[in-house]
Amino acid sequence: MSVATQEKAKRPPSLLRAVAGAPRGLRWALLAAALAVTLWLPNGLYPAVAVDILCWALFAVAVDLLLGYTGLLSFGHAAFWGTSAYATGLVAIHAGVPFPVAVLAGALVAAALAAPIGYLAVRRTGIYFAMVTLAFAQMIYYIANNRRGLTGGENGLQSVPRELFGLDLTDAYYFYYAALPVVLLGLWAAWRIVHSPFGRVLVGIRDNPARARALGYPVHRYKLLAFVLSAFIAGLGGGLFAMAHRFVTLDTLHWTTSGKAVVMVVLGGIGTLWGGVLGAALLVRLEDWLSFSGFEAVGLVTGGLFIVVVLVFRRGLWGTAADLLRRRLNR
Amino acid sequence: MAETVLATHALTRDFRGFRAVDGVDLAVAAGTVHALVGPNGAGKTTLFNLLTGFLKPSGGRIEVAGRDITGLPPERIAALGVARSFQITSLFPMLSAREHVELALQGRGTLGWRFWRSAKLLGRYRARADELLAMVGLDELGEAPANALPYGRKRALELALALALDPDVLLLDEPTAGMGLEDVDRTVDLVDRVRAGRTVVLVEHNMSVVGRLADRVTVLQAGRVLAEGPYDEVRADERVITAYLGAADAAG
Ligand SMILES: Nc1ncnc2c1ncn2[C@@H]1O[C@H](COP(=O)(O)OP(=O)(O)O)[C@@H](O)[C@H]1O
Ligand SMILES: [Mg+2]
């Protein structure tokens, strides 16, 4: 998969770029529509599902920051999602701080963990990079499993408090709106990074690392910073996920969790940023619907959907939509 | 004689038992244009890759302005004021010509690290970028994606990228390769203009270009220095004529 996905990562279609050529009115209309859907979501879906979508959206966007904009396929991002989930839970349990503070602390722990892992991983590219990240994630998984005193082992971390200035957030419906600012902050950060001078360098490194080095860019260090930033955003998602479920299990560190985030990005479109949000919404909703209807082979359906999207919409759902819109506008 | 800014001592590079660069001693004097000629496969590009850190030497040393840079990575060498162009055009397919030059200009500062700022900040390089684009004859094509440029214009952009670094030492690997006559003339004029205050090392097959630009010439053959000296001397050297320049150049 890595070779194919990396090929595609070279030409990111951008809905934003398509829209940038569109009349100003249309741009604002699209943004308003996105905001309206976001605000309406817990009314149309189970609020708990809507909250899960928010968390996974952050995770997918973080993975796309690396895959789509730096050309690095991380297959071990569960290490950061899960580590932040545990760290957030522990901070909430022991410090009793407002939940956004606990989430922020969790994300910082994830970013700190990403520094040494990234330092070693960015020395490799392509499938070897994916392997190194996977290996470290497996290591974290086993450490978490063995440190039962800290993580609760297979029982997980139980009864994580969800505190925000004494507000009653037990209902997922209200928690959704309380979590939304953290999510929007994380998504905005990803957008800011991609459209910064740093983001411009990342795209240069992705497309032609040798030339970037000849221009004086220390490619490893740039990749490392991208890796740490990506881990931070994934950590925001993981921390919120811990708050959303009020317990943390080893699943958050499992390699299938890393894989799920990559699938979301591919579904939405690599290098589209918001495609990850779409992929997360689709996959979370679908999995919930399948498990609710008592269907056993969830993986079969999501796997099938994955294959169809990869074959039919080669640039992912968002990327294909961007292409269509661009063609319409250019006519 | 002027001081030496770029020197190699017994520089050697092996590829799995094949010696592509074989004990090369090179001394490039400050402010000169130094041509590197030799048949295909002589090791010229490999030598450039060694000088710029893209390959590690199997033996020998490299000095820039008296400082040992052997084994430094490419980005460090670039930061020391040694810029190169690539024989095989090496661009960023997604970026426009102006974005290329902006990226090259941005590399010298710390702006590249600012992930919390807007890319609009790169606008501060715009005037300088347009100047460089005009210099290489790309002023009309700043918005064009690099992919869409015709071959000769891509070569020009390749040059603009190296120039954007404002290097003390400029290494040009066959800058006129595959160009039409008009573009060759334009490139010669350009190198002549930008050489002021710099040292230029030029790999070039076109002997008339070498004659017009080079102060000194080093002839490489099979990885070794065959001859070294002022253009007219080297041109008249028996060994060089039989080995490389041959009848074709004597006639032209
Ligand atoms: N990466 C490499 N691996 C193996 N052999 C190489 C490599 N790069 C160059 N060579 C060999 O080294 C010799 C010199 O090549 P090169 O430096 O490109 O010559 P020139 O630029 O003078 O035409 C050639 O025989 C070439 O095949
Ligand atoms: Mg060559």
C-alpha cells in the first residue's frame, strides 16, 4: 500500500485551492455549511457517535499532516493517540483539572514521546519508516500492558473524571459542545501548519528531498518537527477520546488503531487535510451502524468500502469532490 | 596567486569496487571560473556529489575556505555558501517558478521553521524572487508550474535556484546541456554576470562555452586528473587532445 499511497500523495488535490478560485460568496457559504453541520451533528446522530467522530477527525488529520504533506506513512500513530489517552486519564484522575487542561497535558506527553521516536524514524523513508513507527508503537503497547500499576493493564484505566468548572457534562450531548472548541483548535493548528512557511518547506521535502537539502534545508529536522506536531494533534484526539469514554483501554495503543486512522485518510483523500475529517465521520458512523445492527463482520464491510473508494475515487472522497468542483468552476 | 577557496586532497570514491573518482587533487582559486571537462563517465558529477555532501568520499579530504568539510551533510555545505545546480533538472513539480525561488531564498533565514505563521510572509521574498527570475529570463513565467515549463526554461530555473542562495562557490553541472544556441548564449552571459564576487566551478562539454568563461580547466578522465591549467594550454596539451578534445574540437 505504501508505494501506491505515496505516489498519490505527490499530487494533493485541494478543495480549498479549488475554492480559492471560486467567488468569495461560495467560499463563505461552504464554510458556513461546514460549521452548521458541525453544530447540528449531535442532533442527527447519537451524541456519543458524534463525539467519537470529533476525536477520530483530529487523529486522521494528524496522520494526513505526515502522509499527505510530508510524505511519511506512520503506521504507529496509535502510540501517540493511546499515550495521550492514558496521560490525559491519569492527569484527570490525579490532578482533577478541567478536562481541556488534561487533554492538553496528554497531547504534550504524546509530543514528548514523539521526539525520540521521530528522531530515529525520520532517518528512514517509505516502507522502512512505516516499519520503524510500527515497531515503536508495539513497544509502547507492551510497556502499557506490563505496567499494570499505572495503566490498569487489561482492565484499562477506569472512572476518568470529566470536569469543567463544575458543569454537568455526563450527557454526551453537552460534552460534544464542550469538546468542540478543543477540536476546532486542533484542526485550525493543522491548517495553520500546512499553510505556513514551514508547510511550504514540508511539501518541498516531500516532492524532492535532495533538492531541499541542496537549498540548505536540514530535511531530518524538518521531518522531526512535523512528526512531533502530528503526534501533538493526534494526542489531542486521543485525550478527548479518553474523556469521551471516561476509561482508557489497551485498544487505544493497538496497531489496528494506527491502521484505522490511515484508512480514514485514504478514504477522505491523502493530502487534502479535511478529507481526514470526512473519512473519520464515514468510518465511525459506519462501524457504529454495523455493530448496532448486530452485524458481526464489521471489518469485511469497512474493508470492502476501502477497496471500492481506492479503486473508484482514486483521490479519496474529498479529493474527488475537489476535482469535480474545480472542473465546474473552470468551465 | 589568489587564495584557494575550494580544494580536494586525494579525493576518492568507489562504487562497489569501481573507482569513479580516483585521488583527485583540485585547487580552485578565489574569484575564478574553473571548468571541469572530460568524457562522459569521467567522474565529474560524482565529484560534484562529493563536494556537496550528497556522496561520502571513500578517501581523501575536501576543504572550503580552509575549513575541512569532508563528510558534512548537503544542507550544512549549502549553508557554508556552496550552492550547486543539478545535471538532471531537479525541481518541485507542484510549485510555481516563483515559489521555487522563494523557497530557495527562505532557506537562508529561520522563516522555514515558523509553523505558526502564514505562508503569506513569503511575500517578503517576492521582489528578490522576481529579480532572480528576470535575471534568468523567466520573468513572464513566474506563475507557471515548474512541470509545465519547456526544457530550456527548467534549466534556467535550476540556475535561479542555485543563484538564490547567493553562494560564494557556485557549482554548475552542465548548465547548457540540451539547450538551443540562443539559450546557451544567454546562460554564458548570465554566468559572466553573476561570477563577480564568487568562485564558479563549471562542468561543461561545449568547448566554446569553456573558452569564453573559464580561467582554468581541469581535465578528468576515468576518475583522474589528466591535465590542469589555463584554457589555451590545456587545449594544446597532446594528451588531452588524444584523450578527449579530439579532432572534432580542433576543427571547431
Ligand atoms: N551511484 C552510483 N553507483 C554506481 N556507479 C556510479 C554511481 N554514480 C556514478 N557512477 C559511475 O561512476 C562513473 C562516473 O559517473 P559520473 O560522475 O556521472 O560521470 P560524468 O558526470 O563525468 O559523466 C560512471 O561510470 C558511472 O556509471
Ligand atoms: Mg555528469
